[in-house]
Amino acid sequence: MRLLLCRALLLGFLASSTIAQAQTITVLTEENPPLNYTDPTTKAITGTATELVKATFERAGISYNLRLVPWQRAYSTALDTPNTCVYSTTVTDERRALFKWISPVAENIWLLVALEKSPIILSGLADAKNYRIGGYTGDSKTLFLEKQGLTVDIAPSDELNANKLQSNRIDLWVISETAASVTKAEKDGALVRNGLKLKKVLKLRTVELGLACHNQLDASVHQRLLAAFEAVRPRP
């Protein structure tokens, strides 16, 4: 009896291992430098979060296919399609039960920004109701502001908001701090995004970003990814 039980356990382990190795996971992301973006020279998908995700799959020995698509499509596909993951996805209370997570692949700070020379000063989020705010479709920052009762001028993609801000079609832009670089040439530490000099008007919150996988992802695949992630992720 014990021999039969051991044999059954061994066969189960081998079967789950075979499944994990045989599956190819579709991994989706968006243009969101420096976390995930297309290298302009090599045209390869790269970024700090991308390299961590790649290292996780390679350490786990799980085949994956990495693609870059608009955010709303990436998120919806991972939500609806088995064997699909999406990053860098903000971890929220509403999303926790929707996916199987591997996180954090990054930490981020949400900001409201304006053009560097803008006179806008905010003492709190309530003051932002007096201004036109740019966000984009399906973005967690946009959804957060809407939940706070603010009206957001929503663009199909975040890159369009740079033009809207420059052309005075919006007053404020909700962005992630990692998506804007601090220019060393500026003593005041001005932010730069899409060539525009920006200033921080209000810090909204700090959030965790992760790799969000379809809720029916095989349990053995998920466990292997979690173990691999713990082995490769950077420590403070």
C-alpha cells in the first residue's frame, strides 16, 4: 500500500513538472519606461521590471512569449485568457482576487504634475477638482482619481497626455514617478517626460507593482514562478 502511495505521489509530481515545462505563458506589457519599454536601438522589450520578469521565467524553466501591447488590451487579455500574465500591474485590493500574483517587481509613487512654469499649487487632492487632469484608459491611477470623485480627461494612451499638457488641453497629468526622470542639469530637480519639463504638484500614494497572471494559472507553475522570483529579485 505504501509503495503504491509513493508511486502515485511520484507520478503526480512528474506530471505537474511536465505541465510546467510544456506550457508557454504569454506575458504582456506596455510602453512604460523605465520599467518596461521597447529599446529604440535593438527594438527588444527591456526595462528594470522586464529584466526581473525574464529572469524569473528563465530561473523557473518555464517557457514564455513576451509581447508589448496597449495597456487596456494587455490587462483585459490577462484577466480573460488562461496562461497569460501582465506587468507592471499595480496591486490593489480590488485586483488581488482577480489574478495569481508574483510581486513586487517594482514600487512606484503616483504624482500629479504640471508644466514646470505652471503657477498651480495644491494643498490636497480636493484642490485638484478645479483643474483638468489627464489620465489614460484602464490605468489604475486614473481609476483611483475617479474613485476620489475627480473627473479625468482620459486618453487612449499615456503618451498622448504630454501633447495635451503642452497644448493646454489639460492642466495636470497623473503619472508615476518612475516614468519621469530627474535631470541632473537642473538644480531644482525638475522632472522630464517626453521632453517636457514638469514639476511635482502633489504626491498621491506609493504602490506595489507585480506580475499578474490569469487566475486559472496551473498551481505548480505559479509556485515555480514564486520560488524563482524569490531567488532572483533584488533585496534592499
